[in-house]
Amino acid sequence: MKYKRVLVKLSGEALMGDKQFGIDSNRIAQYAEDIKEITQLGCEVAIVIGGGNIFRGVQAEAGGMDRAQGDYMGMLATMINSMALQAALEKAGVYSRLQSAIKMEEIAEPFIRRRAIRHLEKGRVVIFGAGTGNPYFTTDTAASLRAIEIQAEVILKGTRVDGIYTADPEKDPSATKYETLSFTEAYEKKLNVMDMTAFTLCQENQLPIIVFDMNSPKNLLKVVQGENIGTLVK
């Protein structure tokens, strides 16, 4: 196994499966099984999920809503997704803890760095909900921040495509895939790996990012074992 402690970043949209919005129970069950596989190898797993399948702060702003208000609503959306994933993990027999950046004592622990690390050491999957707890920051930034705080070795960014391409492969059939990239190359080529705040955090702390297709079963296992899946940014 190549990585002992990882942070998996999932987009909210990924949870929709083929639906227009909401959560596809089959997709979330598949994710839970994939995560279970790597925990059984002894990999310590933390997770951050977006909320785009339920609510997006940026869209709310475009509709005339206050951006901060929209972002807080987005944080609540990530908690719904986090609770759904926690339920799926526990159904699959995986012990987990949900920590929230906003106080919600009835459903989640507050985010406490040392406690999160202790859970990981005990083999529990830790889900970080509510982003960073601050408006104007994305869940990509939350993923980068939490990964650095828990001393993860890598961020595994699960998407619908199998890596980073020269253009959007869903729109441009001639787009070619990068195997590896440096942070500088990704920045200069304006490749949409993560938003700039998240990207800069990873670069400054020398935290590599692997972008891969999470929707293919066993891909997460292959990445953790060091197989050449997706695109590595380092």
C-alpha cells in the first residue's frame, strides 16, 4: 500500500448518479464499499464532500442572494451529504465519525484536530462536514486545509473523469490526459484542478493531489496501492 493516510474529496454532484439532484442510493453505497476496501488494508481515511447536488452558494449569489447566506446554506447541504455517507458506511460495517465546522451537537462532533487524528489512528473513517465553517471558501479549500491539519499524505479528488485533460473531455474528443503535472504547470496552463485558494494551500505545503474517476469501482483501491490511475499533481 502506497498511502497510509489519505483525504478523499468527493463532489456533491458525484452523489447524484444519473439523477438531476439529490442522492443516488446505489452510488453512495458503491462509494461506501470502495472506502471499506481501503480501510480493510489499514489505510486511514478522511473525507470531505461538496454540496452541489443540493445547493450551491455561487448560484444563489447569481440569483441575487447574499453570498455569505448562500455559502452557509451550502455548508448545511454538505452536512446532509456527510450524514448520508456516514449512514452508508455504517451499513457497510465501517466505523465512522462526522465532524462539523459549525456547531451541530445533536448530529456531529465539533471539528477538533487532535480528536480527528485519534479517530483515524483507531481505524475510523472521519467525515469533515460544513466546509471550513466560513463563507467565501469552497469545499476544495476545506479538503486542502483538513488534509494538511491531519497530515494526510495525499488528496484523492474523485471526479467523473479519469484525470486532468488538456480540455474538457466531455466536450472535446481530441483532449489528451496528463499523467503527472507540477503545481506550476497546472497553474500556468490554467487547468481547473481546484480553486486557487485550495491549490495554493496544497502547493505551499507540498501536498500532492491525485484526480481520478471515482465512479469506476476498485479505482480508489488502485490509487491507494500506487497504481497509475488518474493524474498526479505534485
